[in-house]
Amino acid sequence: MSRDYFSPRFDRTHLWQGWQRPNAQPERQIPYDVQLITLKLADAIPQSSQRAISHAIRDYPQAQRALQRRQQLEEVLQQGKGCCLLQHPLMAAELTDALELHNRKRYKLIAWCIMPNHAHILLEPTYSMPRIVQAWKTATTRWMLMHKEELQLPTPGRMLWMRDYWDRYIPDAREIPPAIRQVHNSPVAAGLCTQPAEWRWSSLSGKMN
């Protein structure tokens, strides 16, 4: 099934050719695959929860542990733990600006949703994904450090974001509409609203041009 989400016109020297993160193996070599990215605040999943999950899955077969761990971590993430700095309107607005800064330059934003302690971004990259994520983190961290005393922001500690990020390939165009619905439905699933359109900080709200 064909799709044409993004046809960039710029120097392709830095086009993404697979995973760039240390110890990660390239699952695909197609630079334009749509990806679902999840960014997490540094205290969104407490160490105590991570240890409890590691203990809970220890008896699972080795092949199932990674999936079980991911599912249980996602459940903890939805509980809204930590400082939930992204529920501050100005912090959420700053992340929105960071997402839109390189839209249609380094990637095409398809859908996004900012939750109190994490964010989901569905996009089609044409640049190194780790560099894209680092740009988001750098911009928002710099803003937080500049304004945390003035606004009395409840920061998560020395770091704003967890070092890693979650990503999932969506190579089949038929899977994109369900992924968009999943992103927009995140606040409903977390019990923060009853309808996706009620949530202020998402691409469904009309903030993204």
C-alpha cells in the first residue's frame, strides 16, 4: 500500500540509514519508515518500579521477558508518577515548539500527544532519529533550566529526560491510522479525559499546522 507522507527537498547527507544508538541493531534500512517515539521524564518510571518489574518477570521464559518488561513499564508510565512537569502549560508549550521547529525539514510530524510525564510522537524521519530526539531534549532542558526558579517548576532532578527513548517502527501504511488513534487516545486511556479531542496538548487539538 503506497503512501506519500513526506517528500523532502534538502541535502540528504544526514539521512537516517538505520539505528544510530549504541548497542542497537538496525532492524530495517529504509530511512522513511514511520516511527512511534515515546519520551519519558527522568522520574516517570521510578527505580523502585523498575526493580519490582525485573523481579516480577524473572520466572518468564527468556524470550518473553523483554515484552513483559515493556508492557509493565508502559503500565507504570500511564500512572502519572514523578513530578509530571509536562502538565505545566508553559513546559508543554515549549515541547510543542520543539517538535514543530524541524517539522517538514528533518521529519514529518503525523501525530503527537504530550502527557503529564511523557510524550508520544508519531513521525516520518528523514534525519538521524537520535539527533532528532536529542534536539528535542536539549531545547526543552535549556528552557526548563532558564525558567525553573521563576516559575517554581517541579523538576525531576539533575536530568529532565530519561537517557533512552522508546521507538517502534510502523513500516506498513495500513498500521498508521491505528497508531494515530493510539497516540490521540493516550489521555483517555490514562483517565485524564473522556474524549481525545478534550485533551489540550495533542495534534488533534489543532495546535499543529
